[in-house]
Amino acid sequence: MSHHDERTFVMVKPDGVQRGLIGEIVSRFEQRGLKLVGAKFMQIDEELAHEHYGEHEGKPFFEGLVEFITSGPVFAMVWEGADATHQVRNMVGETDPAESPPGTIRGDFGLDLGHNVIHASAHDDEGANEREIDLFFDSEELVDWGLDAATWIYEDEDH
Ligand code: IDP
Ligand code: MG
């Protein structure tokens, strides 16, 4: 089952939490067939925000981004499944909700680039998923468990 175990980091941002979208977003990943292996409701501090968004330091929107992501609680998650990072990004949509097609999370729930509801690890940034999981979760916070439905999600998963 090794090719079904890719893990990716996903987070409902403060706007998504305030708008009551945690359940809807969790539902979408569950229904897709991904397996939740970690989750926590938390507040990001300045230091974690700088680390998480380090690649954007120096850009004109950086300070506003840090202010936004630390402005209220977030819901951080780790989801596991085949090609999880890429598949989750497809479900999230484009960075700008205005450019995101209907059916994607940002395309269904957002209108503004600065308030785009959700973060997910970039699949074109090698190792971003593992880095972000490590940044937000201790290894003992991640749960190894068998999703019984996997036998119906994956053709080659044994019954
Ligand atoms: P991503 O979230 O789709 O991976 P990134 O380019 O990594 O997009 O940017 C990280 C976050 O920074 C975005 O999700 C968005 O919240 C914010 N952001 C990116 N570009 C802009 C911008 O031009 N103005 C305001 N916020 C931006
Ligand atoms: Mg990014």
C-alpha cells in the first residue's frame, strides 16, 4: 500500500474558521477518500508564521499575510492518500479565489486573494509537504490507522 501513503499539510485559515467552513472542508477531503492522520485547532504565533511563510519574506504582501494568519485560530491537518499533495492542491484551486474554478474550495468559498480560506502544501515544491507537517506537528500527534474503506477507494488494496 506504499503508494497510498503520501502525506500533505492542509490548514483552514482564520477566515475559513470564522466563516464556519471547517466541517465543509474536512468533509470534502474525507469524501474524496483521503485519510485524516492528524488535526489540531490552534493559534499561529509570529515566529511560526514567519517560518511557515519564509519563502514570501520581503514581498509586499508579507507583513499583511503574517498579520492575517496570526489574527485568529486555524485548523491544521495532515491528510494521507495516493498523490495526496497534488490531489489536494487540485481541490483547493488557484492562489487567487477569483481565478479558481467552481468546484474547488477557493472557487466555491472565496473572492479575494488575501482571504483565500485554506492553505495546502505546494506539490511543485519538492519536500514542502514533509517540511510543513514537521513544522506544525510532532510525530506523536500523527496517528497510524487503517482506513477500512481503502479497499473500496483503491482497486489494488486487498480486501
Ligand atoms: P498558495 O497559498 O496558493 O500556495 P502562495 O503563492 O504560496 O500561494 O502564497 C501564500 C499566501 O500568500 C496565499 O495563499 C495568499 O494568502 C497570500 N498571497 C499570495 N500572493 C498575494 C498577493 O499578491 N496579495 C495578497 N496576498 C497574497
Ligand atoms: Mg504556497
